[in-house]
Amino acid sequence: MVDVSQHELVPEHTVLDEDTLDEVLDEYAIDRTDLPKIKRSDPALPDEAEIGDVIKIVRNSRTTDQAVVYRLVVE
């Protein structure tokens, strides 16, 4: 079986710690539940990701070199 999370086209997924998450939520003046969602069953998620965690995804971008997005893990 292939490990999808290790494929070269899958962007980097990282679980945010609570301190970093608080900074991000303050910066954008939003609540955790306002973030876009990602299912726990998504094969690109790190194994340690649990429901309620926030994932930082760093994608390559043609215009800004890297684009950072955040997703809330849901069931």
C-alpha cells in the first residue's frame, strides 16, 4: 500500500500547538470553528492529528512562493 502523505505532490501538514494556534486565531480575529474543515479520514493528515486539532498546510504557490492555510480536523 502507498503512503499518500509521503507523495511529492502532497503539501506539508503539521499539527499546531495551542500557543501557536492562539496567535493565529488572534491574528485573524476568528474562533477555531470558523476555520475550514478537514476530515480525520483524509490520508494526508499526520497520524497524530485528532478531532479538534488545527492543521497548518504549507503549499507551493506560483505567486507567493508558499501559501499557508489552516484546517480544523473533524470527524
